[in-house]
Amino acid sequence: MRYLTRGQLAKKAGVNPETIRYYERMGLLPEAIRTKSGYRLFSEEDVKRIRFIKKAKELGFSLKEIKELLALRFETKGECREVKKLAEEKLMDIQKRIEDLEKIKSTLEYLIEQCPEKGSILECPIITSIED
């Protein structure tokens, strides 16, 4: 089996070498094999894990949620329904955030519309709404 250094792993997985260090600290990567001189060596399986993490992050999963997904995928060989449940929860969370952002957007649009652009900052509807 051919092993990779942290730099090679980072390049192959498309991340910064510090990201690998961070993932190790967070427990997202298993402990690496060490050479006699102390260098960490990584496998192709680690490349897959990091790509998995990247794609899960792109879907909006937090590192805590990704850790759960990794456990299901790589450690316990979990059931598909468990992953589906996590994805459904993430979707509900995203829908809630979208609703919240829509409310914020509406409020900002209204405040911008109300702003006369002239006059004292103390009379600015945007400032007064923030201060309330």
C-alpha cells in the first residue's frame, strides 16, 4: 500500500494541509500511521474521507453532523434510513433558515424604502429600528 504525506493528501483531496490537521483534532480522520521519524502517513481511504467531508459540507452539514455520517459510513456500516433521517433534519433546518432570511430580506427592503436619505441620522428609520 502506498502512503501519502499530509501535503500529498491535502493536494489530492483538494484542501489546505492545515485543514487535515484540524480534521484530525476534531476526530474526523482516524489517527495516522507514523514513521520512525514521526511523520504522519495517510492512505487512499483518508483521501475518500476528506472528499466525503467536503461534499457533506457543501450540502450544509455541520462538522458534528458529518462526524455522525462518517460513523455511519465508515465505522458501523449503518442503515440508509439513519442517513435519510439526518438528511431530512438538515433539510428542515435549511428551510427554517431560508424562511428567516426571507423575513430579514423583507424587513430590510421595507426599511430601505422608508429611508429618506436626507436628514439627521437620528431620524433614519434603519437606525431607529435597530435601536428599538
